[in-house]
Amino acid sequence: MIKTIKASFVECDVRERTLGLLDEGTFRELLGPIDEFESPHLEPQGIVPQSDDGVVVAKGKINKQPSLIISIESKFQGGGIGEVSGAKIAGALELALEECKRGAHIIPVLVFDTGGVRLQEANYGLLSIAEISAAIVALKHYVPVIGVVPGKVGAFGGMSITAGLCSAIIMTREGRLGLNGPEVIEQEAGIREFDSRNRPLIWGTIGGEQRTASGFADILVEDDKQKMKEAIISVMNGQTAGAPRTDQIRQYESLMDSIDPDQPLSPEKVRELWHQRKESCVNKNAPSKDERNVSGRGKVWFDLLRDDAPEIGDVPSVQVADGMIGEKKVRFIAVIPDPQNQFPRARKGEFGLLEGWSVAKYVQEAIKEDENSEKRAIIAIVDVPSQAYGYREELLGIHQACAAATAAYASARLNGHPVIAFIPGKAISGAFLSHGMQANRLIALRDDGVNVHVMSKQSVARITQRTLEELDAATREVPAMAYDIDSFEKLGALFSLVDHVEADHPKEEDRNIIYKEIEKAIEDIEIDQSKDLSVRLKTPLAASGRAASILVREKLSEQWS
């Protein structure tokens, strides 16, 4: 018997992968190396840029179906997403969306090989990933958006959230899918929580076989070019069609409810629980404020802004209330510390499993309730120090919980709800992407305690192999690497930066200032009428702060047809 030698998809470089997926003779690259769109932020830091910034965007056909392939090159900066690479991905998806709106369907395929945000460009990547996520959520109303996680690096950080938004995910056994990389978990939570050198542990937790068996991926495919293309075609033909994972809130809540926090949790146990799950019909009772016994800016501002509106949340770490600002109905949502959280890594206000699915539930509830009536404004009160870093979090798919919250906020915006993020505290990493970054408008306090970034300084130093002093020096060259809100303002994404407000101990007059800012934001949304995030690229500060993001989109548009 003759044994056929397979053509590995994992071992291919980024263009070989793209050519292997597209029908022969249909490949047309947009903003390729000849266009020399390099990151302007790397050379000042002593890093050699790459002429395509590590992302290949190509139009062509798969099985004669018009397709868009976006493939990330892990060999350049670990596949990290910076301003140019992020704008290439987001801009291409936005153009595909416009084409779909005109009735000419084009199916996007994203090939993930990325560690997430490129830390040397920090908040540029954070903004880009929010825009990528927004485009995916909108596109899914027209065509399937297909995610492929083949191997080498995988899909981590904020890009794992975008993977969780896809209509279907195809993985090889070599692929890895998780919000937090093993090294970051070890840095943040210690080696006992996750040993980054233990390869069987890593693939047993976040590898392709485990992810497919435990409900976080749809198709496990052999490492073979043809098999990969066949899997993609099967999704195009609707063979994996079902309820989007981000909408399966009750099923995932049921999975969370079945976890005994006092018992060890293994990959095998998660598979078993996933296949045994039933829709959760449990009505949890929210504990009284005395039982919660927590503080923090998120909690303080939630209580102040809701005034006497009753709290309706059923998870202690996610507070929800329906109230009024002027004559406008609003729903306030805040994530706060919970010292008794079922998942210990989320007890200090981190955005974790319960938080993601709960936020998604209450945003989706508002969308459904307001379907035939006034669309209430949704106010995300943002004081989140990070996502939760932990073994259980990764095993139980924290990236998918974050994707559910992200999709819910984006869906609310697309359905006509004014979505406003008010930032009185920290807005860090995947937590901010999930709770705040999909808002129509961002409002922040000018205060030293208000920080925006992708990761703690210690973890950034470890991953980029720099000292803390070297990191501080880099922020002077690239403001997007800084943590302070004044530096973030320079990128042009804020609707307003509010002065003269007491952040820690606000009073009634401080509340009234924020009420007025929210009212201004709602009015601006109603005048503007756009339901996407494009406003962030149209502000005066964005013209300089995100010049590369704007230019990339312009050039992509020129080359599109």
C-alpha cells in the first residue's frame, strides 16, 4: 500500500497558507510587501519592522465562492497586533461588510497565529482588536466568519476573543486557543497555578483536541492543506450551522453552575460536564449589599449613578440596575470585586467566567425587552484591573465568556441602543475589550487612578524581555504604550475626558457632571446615527494619534476592487 505524504498546513508560512486555501489562480494580495506599509512605532524602539507588518490580506475564491483570507504571521513579533496590522485586519473586514450590505457576499476566513496585542504598540492593538471584533459581529448577520487556529503560536490575548466571535472555529491538534498565555498566567498567578514549561498541561488545557471536545471549537482537522480547505468549505456550506457560541448563555451558565470549587478540575472532567450540560433555569438571588462588603470605584460609581434604582443582578460581581438620566431610560452595568467569588482568580474585580456570561445575559436581555420599544442606553461602568488569570479560567474558556460580553455590547449598539462606557478607574486588557470597548462613546475621568493598557508592567517586561526602566523610556517614544489616560486621549478614541470630578469619593455634584456627559454622548450618538466604531477615527486627535490606522484603510479601499 502506498502511503500519501501529506502537505502540512501548520509548517507553511503565511502566504503559503493563503495560497493553499484559495482556488488556483485567484489569489490577489492587498497591501502586500511591495506597498511597504510598516509599523511606524517599532524602529524608534530599536526593532526592525516588516514591510507587511506580519499580516497577509488576500481576496480570491474558495470552491468558487468569493472569499477574503486574513492570515497572521507568527514569525514576526509573535503574530502580535499593532496599529498597521490591526488596521489591515479591521479595514479588510469593514470593506467585506460594506460589500455584503450591497448584496455581494464575500466570506472572511481568519487564520490566527498570534499572541494577541503587540506589546510594543499596546493601546494601538487594543483599539484595533475592538474594531476587528465589531466588524466580525456585524458581518455574521450576512455570512459565516470562519476562524482557523492551526498551530505554531495559536490564538491568544484579545485575538482569542475575536476567535470566540467567529461563526465557527477550525483547529488542528497543534493549535492552541486561550485568553492568557501560559507565561503570563505564571507571571501573574505563580508557577503553581500554571507551569509554562509543562507542554502536556498546556495542550491538555487549551490545545485543539481539548477545545473541540469541550465545546470551544467546531472542527478538529488533520494538519493537511487539503483537509483544512475541505473543513472551511464545509462551514461555508452550513454543515456546522447552529446557535452562535456567544448566544449560548444558558448552556455555559449551566456549565459554570456544575463546577464544584472545592474539587480538582481536569480536562476530562470539563469534557464530561460539557456533554452533560442542560440549559440553566436556576434563579439566583442577589446577596444584600451588606453581604457583599466590597468597595472600589466601580462599586462607588454604580451606587451613585443608579441613585435609588434597585439592583437586579444575580451574580455578586456583576451589578445591574435600570434607572433614568433625565428623560432617558438607562441600564447601568458594573463589574466589582467579590471576595467570595466561586473562582478565586476573579475576587478582586477581575473580569472572569461568571462576569463575562452575566454581562452578556443582561445586555442581551435589554436588547430583547426593548425590541419594540424605546432602546434604553446601556452604561458600562469600567473599573476592571484585568481579566482573570488562572488554570480553571482557561480550561473553562474565559476567552469565550469575554467574547459573549463583547458580542452582546456590539449587538446592542447595532440594534440602536446607545452604549456608553464610563471609565472612573482601570480599563485593562481583555477586561476592557469585553466591558467597555464596544461602546459608541467612551467617557473617562482625568485622574491618576484611571489607566488604560493591555497588561501589567511586570508581564509586559517579561514578554518583551525589557526592564521596567526600559519600558518607561519606550512610553516616551510611543504614547500608546503608556498607562495614563492623558496618553490614551492622544489616540482620539475618547468622547470626553472629564476634569474636576472626585474619583474616589464622588458626591451629588460629581454625579450630575457625569449625568450631563452621558446625556451629551447620547445626543451625539442620535445625531451621528452611525452604529459602528468609525467615529473613533474621525476625531481631531485621531488624525495624528492614529494616522497609520486611517491611511491603511484608505489604501485598502483603493485596492479593494
